Amino acid sequence: MIAVSDTSPVNYLLLIDQIDLLPRLFQQIIIPDVVRKEMLDPLAPPALQQWITHPPSWLTVQTVSGVDTTLNALDPGEQAAITLAQTLPADLLIIDERLGRRVASDRGIPIIGTLGILDDAASQGLIELADAIARLQQTNFRISRRIIQTLLENRA
């Protein structure tokens, strides 16, 4: 399965020490070159900057040319990730931002976010979902308590 990722899910998985779930769940993980540039931004978390400076062998960075101009409402990383997911075509787009998720879904691109990855990993016995969510809540990740409660209740 080929997955294209935006910046946010990689950042949060890295911050909660679960970045290695990506190669365990997906055969190939690709990020657009624009996403790599976002990760190297001086305002990006230092752990993310350091990680992308020496990316793991399972990560592919791909140049995206001709970004779809109808995506101008999104940030450059989301634009490039959606464009790349469409042009490959990828099996899945890993994206957290609500507008980007809606746009991708409207285009028929299957999506998953950080919580979906954690839920899938928990289903496969790779992690304890409650622990991973507790760690995620220690970051600036924003999600409603209702969604978290529903996820955890479905796991019980």
C-alpha cells in the first residue's frame, strides 16, 4: 500500500515516539518535497527538523510539479500532498487538517489521520491505544474529547 503524507501526522507520530508505525502499516510512505521543506522550517519542532535531516530508508521524498491551483485554500504541504496522492495514484493520504481532509475526500482520495493510524496500529496489537492517545494529548494536537472517547470505547 502506497501512502502519501502531509507534515502534521509525521510530526505527531514522531513527537509521541510512534513514527515507526508508518513502515509497519504501509509498504511505501512518500512525502512531497514541499512537506520536507516544511519539516526543515526553523519554526518546526526541533525533533522533526532533526529527523528529516536524516530520513529513514523507508521514507521517499518526491518532487511535485504542477500543483492543482484549485487547492489554493490549503497550505502548500497539503496542496502538494493531495496533488501527489492524485497523480501517483496513492492508496491513501495521511492528513490531519479538517479542510484538507474534506477536499481530499471530495476528490475520492482515501484518507487517514494520526488517530486513524493509532487506531489501526492498536487493532493489530502494535500499540496500546489509550497510552498513545494520552501521549498525543501532551502535544498541541487538537481533537474533540468526544472523538477520543468514542475511539477508546470502541477499543474496550
